[in-house]
Amino acid sequence: MRRVLGRDDLPAGFTGELEPDERVLAVAPMPDGASCVVTTWGIWTPGEDGAHRVGWHRVSKAVWGAGVIALVEADEEPAGGAVVLTDRPVRRIRLTEPGRVPEVVQERVTASIRSRHHRELPGGGAWFVQRKVPGRDGVVLQVRPDPGTDPAAVRQVASDAAAALGLGAP
């Protein structure tokens, strides 16, 4: 049964707790003996308080090169039925035997995006991205402002855009 549920591939010592419908897609060892686990819901990496999952909808950028995934996770701030994103610093995840992890990460991040477009706003602009959130029906409207864009304008336009799309509070 564990195999059917996609749990058989969890590495020894994995401390995360998968959702009932979350399946393991790929696993790669890290130099410290821990593992990077890629699931249908996101990418799990070890953290100070145990395994930490970044949902696919919160991955702003993931680049593979020289044995490292450079991962940028975004924080979300509600703005009506949308969320405004702020990127965290790049996190470098070194893999000793990457296997399919880089490929699956790229596929999953790309597949989470339903649409995207850029709009000019006071002081700059913003990317408007509709993304699928694992475990939820529908999409979330994410707004990523360009540097220097008026934050109040971003929040208002994000909220108005979500309302126009019929999206409620996330």
C-alpha cells in the first residue's frame, strides 16, 4: 500500500509529514546525509526544525547548475482575493546524486502556472500570475511587483484584479 501511495520512496530519517494525497516523485541525497524529496505538492528540504516543504505555487525560481538547485521561495501577503509576493533570499540545495530531481522540479514549477502577464503600475510594474495550488481547487492570483513599484498601488490593483476574476480571499 505504501508503494501505491507514493510513500515507499521516502528516505530513512525523513521528518516531514506528507498530505494524504501527496506522492513522492523523486529523491536526491545531499552531502550531509539528508535528502531532498520532491512530491506532487512541493519540494522538501531539511531545516532546523525538521523537513520543510515549499509548495510549487511558492517557488519563484529554481535553477539547476553545478550540482546545486538555486531555489527562491516567495512569501505571500493577502490583498483581497489575491496575494502579493516577496521573494526570500536564494537558497542553494546541493545534491550529490540529483537523479530526476532537477527535471521534476522544473516540470512542477512550470505546470503550476496557468497564466501570466506584466502590467505597468505607478513607479514600475508587476507580474500577475495565476497558479494552481496543490490540494486546492481553482487558482490563486499572485502579484509580484517590480522593484520600486508603489506597494499600495500593487495591493489595490491585486485586490481589484482578483475581484474581477471572481476570486475570493485565498
